[in-house]
Amino acid sequence: MEDTALFGKYELGCVIGCGAFAKVHYARNMQMGQSVTVKIINKKKINRTGIASNVKREISIISRLHHPNIVRLHEVLATKNNFLHDGLRVARGRALLEDLEESLLGGSQP
């Protein structure tokens, strides 16, 4: 899958989430053999909407957080193609929304 490799390091898989400015892909760090997520942020969109400084601040804050309940930022890379790539470790388990719904609704819903 040479065409899906980023920086010769990450092999991109399927999209597991997306928003107005970014997509999150399941990926594999080919050097370490680890499953990770890669968040691809569209620089053109964030510059056009004026939130580039917010994104830079978010990356700065996340890079300094080290807690077992927070997904750790592995590295930040940039390309000429107007994207930033954040290598994050994969958080296994249920989605936060599922946990919140269960605690707010008092149990699993059918």
C-alpha cells in the first residue's frame, strides 16, 4: 500500500471519524508495528475560518498532557498538501458517548 503511506511511516486505513476540518484514520506505524490513529487537519480550511491559532494551541496543549485516561499525541507532521498529521495511539474500548449515555440513562438501552 505504498500510495497510502504517509512519510514512509504510517500506513493509512479506514476513516474512523471526521469533522468540519479534519478526518481521523485508523493507521499502522510501519516502523514500530503499532496501531495508531492519524488525524489529518485541512490547513486551508482552518486558515480560511481563522481558527489556525486554536488548532496550534490545541496541539501544544495535547502534546504536554500525560495521563492514562487521555490519548497521547505521538508526533505532529506537516506536508505541502495543506494537511497536518498527528500520530496518536489507538484508544481501545467503547466510545465516550456510549459511557455517557449509559451513565445518564441508567443502563444500556435496547
